[in-house]
Amino acid sequence: MNFLSQLLQGITYVPIVVQAVEGLFGNKTGANKKAAALAFIQNAVSPTDPAADKYIVDHDKFQDGLSKVIDGVVECLNASVWAAQH
């Protein structure tokens, strides 16, 4: 699987991961929940082949980008009916 496909597939799971983390760590701080979600998503999109690691040339920017995706999903969920149910 090429990296773009793997990245897009991983990003599609962000809402599911955010919801699962909320269920598992609901009593933790937002920062703790975000760190857990980020770890799950990073593992999902990280290349499984060590040689494929060349696709991520700046790991800090990559993590920052994933962090922003998670923030956006949380913002959307908090502005929806989903937030009222939790």
C-alpha cells in the first residue's frame, strides 16, 4: 500500500479512535485523551515496512499535522449531538 493510501485510511479512523478514547479515558484530562488518540493514530498510519519510513521526513511536523486532525474531529464532535450524549 502506498503511503498516501495508508495515511488517508488512518485518518478515516480518527473519529472512531476519538470516540473510543473518550469511552476509555473519559475521566482523564483532554491532553491525556489527545495523547492517547495521537498514539493510536500514529501507529495506524506509520509505515509497517521499515524501508517505507522514508516517506515521513519530518516526524515532528507529521505528528503536529495528526494532532491538528484530532483537534478538528474533537471540535466537530463537540459541536454535534454526539457531545450531548456523553
